[in-house]
Amino acid sequence: MAAMIGPMHCGGAARHWRWSILAAAALVSGALCAAIQPATAQVSNRSAGPPAAPAPLSASPPTSAPVAPSPTEAAVIAEVVTLRAAFAREVPQRVTLTPQSDIDWVARAKAEVAAAALPIDRPQLIVVVDRSPRVQELRLIVAQSPGKPWYVIGGSKVSTGQSGRFDYYITPVGVFRHTSAILDYRALGTFNENHIRGLGLKGMRVWDFGWQTAQKGWLPEGTQGEIRLLMHATDPDYLEQRLGKRASKGCVRVPATVNRFFDLHGVLDEDYEQAAAEDIRFRALLRPDRQPTSLAGDALVIIDSSLTS
């Protein structure tokens, strides 16, 4: 992607193209487990890291939308069983989980959520990304209110911001909300001048978390700029094989199968489902064949385990 003057838009489209992309989006939409072990651990305070600018926590759903009652623990466990089975079936590129790694991921996620004062008032899914150069993975986690267990659903490799190259930013740490204040879009599947499909195949979902402050990876530490923080798929032929290493210009790249899983099951679409009841733009964006989970949330949590290890 060519360098841009001013704020950088990760994903390969200048800001003035946004509405044309949004218009195109409408065209491409078309027995409990006997023993589920939650991941629990003592949470330590997060060490100071690069400054982050989480999206505002004040965005609220439409007042006219009905609020679903909080599910019982039995219902949560049943949905965890369903989601784990679906993730194992639909995401062949998943990483291997262990009880200890689940504990570690949950502990770091809890610390970041607490630091951002993100309210967890009902069981909900959060996407947790570790930007550490030696990790570069995500976990899909069910977060619950204090005193209740958190559950890890599954994980995969990702790519976050790369340092040492001009116009490449370090993906910021923090909690970023996915609300109806911003409308997502879908990849057009077009090639750039290097024959790369930066957002993946046509129809791939692009989650938009708004403009965020991030460190400029090609300048001395502390030098910051603005990026459009996105989570999206990447070129299946050339770039997906590089997942697991820092490679992006600041966004979070995920495998195509993870993109489809999040999209199909509405992992971060709690607010979008409510908006879709009244707004045709959101109905056009959401998949008509979706199978939304009852644990849908709205938070992307970016951590860096290298700052606390």
C-alpha cells in the first residue's frame, strides 16, 4: 500500500473512498459437557507499556432495542461447548491450547480489561490478541463478571504491526469497542499494484475500530501517529502463510477461516444485531446465513505479554 500523508488507514483504502466501499458492501452480503475447565489465575497489574487510545466506552445500543436477560451458568457452559465444537470444525488453522496457556491468556486479558475499566456485566465473547513478537496469536474468550469463570474457546495465529519499515505502525495495546457508531465493510477482493489482496478474498469482513493512536515503528520509540485500526483477513496466496509474524501496517490480520467464524457467529456483533433491527445498512452488512451466538460481545483486547513476562 502506498504511503499516505496524514493519518494512516490500515487496510489499503484512503478515507475518501470509505463511502464507496460501504455502498459495495450491500452487494456482497448476501447434554452439557461433563467437565469444562475454566481458566483461572491471580491477575497481576499490567506493566507500563506504549500509550494506547482505546475507543470510547460510552457508546450504547439503541434505547428501543430489547435487552436480553443474562444467561444462566448452565446456558453459558452449553454455549461454550457449542462454540468450541464449531471452532474446531470451522478453523483448521487453530493453535493447540493447554490448561496453562489458557490460564495465562485469561490472566492477561483480565488485567487489560481492568486497566481499561471495561464493564463486564454479562457473559460475553472478547477477542484477545497478543502483539508480542514471539507470540502473534489470538484467543477467543468468554469473559464473565467478577467471581465467575472465564472460558477459552479457541485460538489462531495473527499478524500485527511491524517495526523498522516506513509507514508501518506498532499495533496499540488496549481495549477497543466494536459498536454501531462505525459501520464495517467487506473486502472487494481486488488486487493492488503488487498483485496482493490486502483484505483477503471478496466478501471477507473488515471490523473497524476507528482512528487510534499508535507508535510509528520506523521512528524513535514514543513517536506517535493515527491509524485506522482494523481486523481483517489477508491475501490467501502470499500473506496468510506469514501469519504468526509481525507483518501488518498496524492492523490485526487473521486467517480467512477465523474471519468467517467471527462473521458467521457474530462474535463481536452484539451492538450490530440490535442496530440491524432498525437500520438497513447493518442488515445489509450482516450475513443472511449467520448463526449468532448468545454470547456475542463487542471488545477487541490487545495485550503484549513481552511487557509483563
